[in-house]
Amino acid sequence: MSKYKFTKAIAGFVGLATAVVMMGGAYVLPVSAATVEELTVQINQLLGLIAQLQAQLATVQGGGAGTGVSHTFSVNLSLGDSGNDVMMLQKVLNSDSATQLASSGVGSPGNESQYFGPITKAAVIKFQDKYASEVLFPLGLSKGTGYVGASTRAKLNSMSSAPVAGVPTVPTVPVVGAPATGVNISLAASQPSATLAPQNATRLPFTNITFIGGPTDTTINGITIERTGLANDAAFSGIILLDSVGTQLGIAKTLNSNHQATIGDPFVVPAGQAVTMTIAGNMAADLSSYTGQIASLSVVGVNTSATVSGSLPLTGTSHTLNSSLSIGTVTMNVGATDPGASNTKEIGTDGYTFSSVKVTAGSNEKVRIKSIRWNQSGSATKDDIANIKTHINGSSYDVVVSSDGKYYTSHFGDGIVIDKGSSIDISIKGDIVSGSSRTVDFDVYKRTDLYMTGETFGYGINPPNGTDTSGTDDGAFHQNTNPWYDAYQATVSSGSLTVENATTVGAQNIAINTANQPIGGVNVEVKGESVSVAQIIFNLMATGDEAENITNITLVDGNGTIVAGPVDGASGATNSAWGTVTFTDTVTFPVGKGTYTLKGKLGTAFVSNDTVQASTTPGSQWTTVTGQSTGDSITPTPSSAITGSTMTVKAPTITMSVLSTPLAQTIVAGGSVNFSKYQFDASQSGDDIRFNTVKLAYETFAGTPTNLTNCGLYDGATALMSGSNLVNPTASGSSTTFTFDSGLVVSKGTVKTLNLNCNTSATTTTDKFRWGIAAHASAAQTATGVQSGQSIDSSTANTSGIIVNAGVGQLITTATGGSYTVTDDSTPGYRIVSPGDSVELLKLKFTASNEDIDIRRVAFELSNTASNTPLDLVGNQITLWNSGVQVGTATFVNDGDFATSTIFADGAFRVPRGESKTMTVKGTIASISGTVGPLTASGDLFIVSYDGDDNNSASPVAGGNYGTGVSGGTAINTGTTGNVTPQGVRIFNAYPTLAKLAVPSTQLQTSSDYAFYRFSVTANNDDIALGKVSFLFSSSTVSATTSAYALYAYTDSSFSNPDTSFSSDGLVNANKYFNGFGSNSPQTSTLARAVKLVEIYPDKSSATTTYKIGSGLTRYFELRANVQTVETGSGTESIVVQLEGDAAYPSLAANVLMNQAGTNLDTLIDADTNDDFIWSPISTTSSVLITDYDWTNGYLVPGLPTTNMTSVTHTSIN
């Protein structure tokens, strides 16, 4: 058996024996030493005994759910706490596998400690989550916090158990080897493996030691170590003490002349518990002088007041010093979120970033960041700051605070890996809760306080020294002094109070003799702590009156609560407009920003158009200002005056008017109609105005007054009168009274518009009514100021009170039904289409009068029937659309020329009264085939017209076109007679699209093959053929000549691949023939200030043929010519070239279809006036001849204008 296995066997034996005793059993440890074989036998015996005792214990206890821990938790516990309460907490948590700290090792059952660390916090969170309904939900929480507060303690206490009757008390048994007094020290069972100690490595473990506590807690104040082995002290930059989770206790110490150092901050060894510590070394930056030396670190002393038992020195592992191994490196910079300067921050500042560093991994290996220790070197205490956390990549990490409150350590679990060349920012943030005039300064004191290891070799990596050699709190990395990173500090200030004008209390009209009128307002922003003010003075300027006539002045917060006053204003002198108001109430302003309004009552001495304005100077008029947390005296800001808005004094006043809308119009009787709109303008009032009644003018011009019923006023859609308050007029008059159900209140500074609606009778036609408002002398209006209670009326000749703008209103005429008209609505013009295309054939604009109208049916007919047929459409059918939604169809039955739509559903095509709506008519073009049809040739000009003559005046439903009035419900004939006819669409089996392209150069020069023009042709829907292309040359030349005109075809847009399917070099007109069929002789043309038409026919050898372009393909064409004697003349010469279009469709006389005589290229199409661009849609055969009856010209071919494609000007440089 190996030494390791032997040690494990001993440990197992001791643990089993302890378990037996704790369960009430007895087992006698042999006095003499045992062999491994004997121990194995004894262990097996113990296992059997344990199984028996566990069964007995379960029977006696009856499977209870208690924790077996008898303890009352009376204090709150959190991260960093220590003591017996923590140990009891850990035992309770370990009693349930769901909340266990750990299953083995540190923190596991039997290995509890008195320290509340990250492992304990994680277990508490599990406990709180498990019992969330009892612990979290009553507090409004949904996730555990790790803080043991009142609710968590209550649950823990409910689970603790006292000894159960009939069950023997389990005795506590000290750890085997525990001393009777003091503390025992020994080498830990596990020691670091011997390895290399490379230069610049940090936290390299040398010796693991174990302390075992005696009957009481023991405080260890320090451990004395000695460098041993054949090595030099200078190989170490420092020696450190690490606890069992890797936390560094205290700072790194250097070796003295005795090769010794005392390391570590004080720590506690709990009674009867084992604590393991590690002695580690930080290696020097350069070990080249010590390579090969073997060093060890021995424990030679323990600084404690207790008795120490154990054999010293204790020496762990020896490591070999090495200077050649290149471990990982990092570079350091200030983090992006670092404050960048020393700032003053108020108490109450939350989430402030105190310090930030940026770590960038070098190229040797990835780097794992494991922990950082911040040194809070400022004068603030740990109680002055709260919610301190370390932040990395959007995640926050808890800190463990040292006993002196100066070191804040964060561990990052398994660590955070930085890839080679990548970076992370490490920041520390928190809240400032107290500490006026103190400072907060989170430095990184030593380089080794940033603990990181390399991913390849696993050694601790020491960050580099900085470059700063002087300076304090300067946000820099220092070279040879501590702190290594000297952060900017934050100075904690007292609270602050800032006052500004409240723009929300804006300029407005205010009333006379009315309480709580706004005089002004301020925004008060308080930071850091609540602030009390013992006296506040506002200045008052009452232009036109006196400040002393403003009384009952209060200061009111945003909730409407009075915080100061009431007090009266005081004039600065007798009858002075200027004065002050002084509040002597102590007002406490909470942290945050709030609006406070100054309100008061204006005496009756004020008159309309007087003004009131308030101001204050916080720096001098707000006195005895005190921070409520610090007790410090605070100076409010600013020291200059804050001036509020100017308030204008206004008596209650309102203006009544009748508006010009709705316009005079004819409406369909039989429903509720809006006859008039009335405006109530209180924008110049100092008070809200309340009406109980209004008097309106009613006139009847035709019909009887009683034909209108249930007249009432409406605020939008809200009825303001009902029942008996609705008016049924009996006669025309200027003072018809309307009574509001609950009164009408018009707020000051606002304008309200009311609608007057009346019901009309369906039996009344051509009646004429209007509603207006009479002049003030004719019908006195009355109202009341809401706040002031002052009565006003319209008897003051429109100078105050109620001002009436008299008006007669608009004349409304009743009718039995509406009407509608139909016109063209920008139907697309003449277009070329092909089979399968869904085409917009017609766009109709329907306009309704008098009422909304539902269009029910629409009639259509085919125009130009000599050149089209219903067979041009798939299914002989058109579809009708409303804003993208199909509402109906119409079919040309029996191959006839007329079609009537299906009846549209209610609302499917509703035209609002006085407005228009567009109906789109579409159709799908039928196929062309010489054998199966339905079309057997191209060339149809298909035109669908709106048939306005298809009506039945006596019974519209029996006719074609009709609609239904939404209000009247009657059928309505269209008001449009005659047809609405578009230009139509020309149907071809296929068609070309042309595009002009740029030429290589426009600098005219002598060349046997000069490129004059480029264009492309694309075949759409099917194959096409070209029969002729024409170019117009115009010249201002004196001596230059052109000849040998040649058109070349290419398959690519870069003009690099000739179309060899037609000719070997892509030449379209063989032998460069032009201006005629067949074997014309080449021509030479001298263009001396002349114009010449060049016509190109596709020729092969001496025979004229056609040039075919396959469906979907594009061919690229270049026109060239032989240019000579450009340079012989003097001055600039130019030649302009353009591709010609056709101004009209060919004149086919009686032969209008392209499968009839007269549409062959070589006879009539080329003889037509419009013959510049000739092509074929190859309608019924795969081959095409110039003698086929299947040719047409370039009229409105896409991309080819009817005149010409854009010209290109070529100019010489001489």
C-alpha cells in the first residue's frame, strides 16, 4: 500500500470511529500501532456497526424532519461574519442534501467552520429558495439573497430540535488529535507537488499546515516562516499566507537577515475544528542568478497567546528555481469605466464606480483571473459605503471585507479566462451612504493582490510594475511604490439643495378673490440626504396693485400637501407693488427632485390685466439649511435670483362663437345630423366658467320648424343633455334654451367646441334649417366663475363677462337620398402585355354626395371591338378591387362585349359622403397558340370601359350600375352617363425591353471600327426576333466621314463574348450592309453638317433574315463605323447618334390582326411611316421569317421612346 493510500485509510478509520461515538456507540481505539491489514479488518467491522446503529436510530426517531441541531438564531448573519452562530447555521444547512454547503471537503457535514464565506452564502440562497413561500414571498422577494435576516432566522428556529424523549443525547466528540488546551499545528496530509518555480510566478504553494483547535477558539496573529533549502532569499519577492479557499491573509512580506518573515493577518481556529493554511511564495522577476537552486519554506513559529503543540519546524515541498520558462504575461491599463478624476460625490450617490483596471493577456498563454483584493485607503469607514461589488463583463461579484474594513476581496469562482490578446475591465462599484468630508479610495495595493494564473502552465502571474514615479490618487500604475494602482479618490460631501424655476407652473391667467391661485413655482433638487430649511423668503411683484393684497399664501408640494404657510404678503413700502412673503415653518425636503407651487388669494383690489410674479434667491433667502443625516450646514444654490413665470390677473370671461363648419350642404334626412358647431373660448379667463344653460338661434327657411327633434349639444361623442333636456323646436327664434344635464365647465386657458345635433325625418325633403347664436342684446347668456363664484353675463356690450360673436350658422338642406359619379382615376396608359400577365385595365373614381353610399354593382363593356375580344381574358373575367382587397368580379358572357359585376357586400365598397374612392379593375391575359388558342395571334388592343349607360332610373336594382345610400337606405343610380374609356393594353405573345448603355469613349477619332452606340434588348415572356434597327446620325463635321456601319451582338454586358450563334464575330449585318434588304453594296457617307438615317437589317451573307433572342435572355449590341479624316480639318468636329423609336402603331388598314396579310416585314411593316424598329413576338411558331404575318414596330416598346433613345455625342479634340 502506498503512503497516500495508507494516509487515506487512517483518515477513514478516524472518521468512522468518530461517527460511531456520535451515534451513541462505543469503539475502543487500540493503543498499539496497527498494520494496514489490521486497519482494513477494523474498518470493515466499523462499517457493519454503523449500519446497525443507523437502523436503530431511524426506528427510535421515527423518521422526523428535524435538523438534529438545537440552537436559537437570534442575530442576523451575512458574508464575512464569524462565530458559533455561523457554525450552527452550517450544520442546519448540511442536514439537508438540498441545502448542503458541500458533499466533501471544506464545509461538508462534519467539516463546518465558524466563518460565513461564499460557500455558506450559496447554501443560504438554496435554503431560502427551497422555503421561498415562508422566507421570501412575504417580503416581496422571488430569489434568495444569502442574507440571514428575520424571516430566514424564523424558519431556521422552527427547524431546530431539542433532545427527543427516549433518544440518548449525542455527545460532541473532539477531532482526533485535538489538544487538551491551546492549538495543535502539523503538516497537512496533502502537500503541493514538487515543480519548477519560474521567475515572476505568484502564489506558488510550498507548505500546507493544519491547525486543530482545542477546547476554545484560538486566534493566530501570525506565522513565522523561514526560507530553507539551498537557495537565495532574493529569489522571493514576498511570502504570503493563503486560507483554504485561496484568500490571501495580510500582505506579502520579504525575508529578513535571518531568512525569516512573519506573515498573515489574524485568523481564528474554532474550538475542536481543523483549519488548513498554505505558505506560498511570490517569485522574483529575474531568477537568472538562481536557476537550479532548490528552495523550501518552513514554519518555525506561531504568534498566538495560546499554547501551541506540535513539532516545529514544518517543511512542505521544495521547488526548483527556473528562469527559462516563459509563463503568461499581462499588460495593465486604466479601465474604461474608471472615473478618470478625483470627484466630490454627495451622500446618497448610488452605483458609483470608484476604480477600474483593464487587464490584457499576453501572447504566451491564456490567463485566468481568480481574485482581486482592493485596498480602501481613504478615510471613509466600511459603514460609509454599501452594496460594494466587483464588476466584470456585466457580472457582479461579492466582496469579503477584512476586519479593519480596508481590504475588499472578490473571488471569481473557477476564474474568468482571458484569451491571448483579449482584455477585460475589472471595476468596483457601490453606494455612498454616509461619511461627510471623508474620502473613498479603492487602490490595488500590491501587484499580487490581482491573482491570476496561466492556463497552460498553471502558475500565478504577476502583473508588471507601472511607470508612474510620483503622484498621489492620480489613477496611475506606480513603478516601485505602493499602492501599485493608485486610484482616484472620491470625497464625500454633505447633501446639496438646488433650486430652479418650475416651468411646469407656467404663465397663466389667475382669478380675483379666489383661494389657491398659482403665483409661481420652484423645482427643488436634493442630493445625498434630506435637507431642512428653517426660513424661506419669496419676493412678490404685483404690477398694478400691491403685494400686501395677496393673502393666504402657501407652499404646496407635488402631492398637493401644504408644506409651509399660510402667510400673507407684505409690501416693501406703503401701497408698493413690490413685497415679500416669508415662511418661518421648517420645511424638510427629501432626497430627489420635486416641484413646489406658491399659491395665494388675490384681493378684490386687483383688476383684469394686473400681473403677479414671484422670485427668490436661495443662497441668501433660504436660511438655516441643515443636512438631516450629517447635521452639516448646507448652502443652497444658486446664489442668484430664481424668477418665476408672470401670472396675469383676469376676471371670469368667455367668448361664444358659431363656427363655419359644418359647411352648408345637402344631407339625407332620416337620421341624426350635425347642424352646427359652437366654440367656448376661456383662454383669457382667470377662472373656470360654468354654464347651466345656453341660448341658441334657430331658423327655418323651408319646411316646418317641428321637423327637427331631439336636438342636443355634444362634447365630441359625449351627450351633454338627455331626456327632457333634449330640445324639440316648435318655432324659429333667437333664444332657444338648451339645459345641460350636469352643467358645462370650461377650464380657464382652454377652448371647448360643442356639436349641435338634431334628428331629421325621413319623410322630409328640401327642408332648410340653420342654427346660430344671436347678439348679446338679443339673448342674454349667463354663467358663473367656478372658483370665485362670480356671476357673469352677456349684457356688457361684449367688453367683459360673456362675449358673444353673433353668427347665423350654415344652411343645411334635407334630401331623400344621395348621388354618386364615376370618373377615370389615373388609369395607366397604353402598355404592352403578354399572356399570363395580371394587368390593371381601368381605375375608376367614385364620388358620393349627400350621404355615404355602398356601391353595389358596376357595368362594363369592351371598346374597340374590332381589335379585341373577351377571349383576351382568362375566363372572360375581370376582377374588381378596393385598396388591395377583391370585392367582386364581372364576366363577359357568351363572348359578348358587356359584363355586369356581382353584387358587392354591405360596406365592401363604401364611398364616404363628400369624398372619393378608387376601384381598380384587373384582368389576366389569356394564352396565344396557333392550335389551341384561345388567342391565335398577337396584336389585340384590349380596352375595358366603364359602361355608364347601363342604368335603370325607375328601379336601379334592375339595372347595371347602382348603389345604396347608407343613411337613406334607398337604391341610387349613378350620376354618370356615357363611358369611361382607357387607352388599353396591346397583347403580344412576347415583347422586348430596351436599355441604353454607355459607350467606351465619346472622343471622336479616326478608326476603322469606332463604337458609336450601345444598347441591350431583353426578351420577355417568350422568344422574340429583331427585323430592323435604325440609327440617326447628325454631324457638324467639316472633313470627317463615316462608312461601313456595323452592328455587333454580344452575350455579356462587358462586350467581350460575341454572339457566335448568329455569326462568327457577332456581326448582325453581314458585309456591313445597311439601308436595304439583301445584297446592297456597302455605302460611304460623308456627313458634312448633314443628317442621315442608317437602317440595319439582320443579314447572313447576301440574304436578309431575323435575329432571334431567347426567352429571358439579354443581348448587348454595339454600333460601329469606319471614321476617317477627323484630324484633317480645323476646329472641333462632332457626330450625334441615336436609336430611333416609332411614334404610332403600324397602320394595318382593315387587316388589324397580326396573323393576317399586311403584317409581314418585307411588304408592309417596313413600308409603314413608323418603321424604325421592327420586331416579332413569334406568336405561333418557333421559327420566324420576314414573310411571316407576325411583325410589328417599336411603338411604346418598354425602354424605347416614341421619338428616340437618348443620343450620344462624339466630339473630336482638335
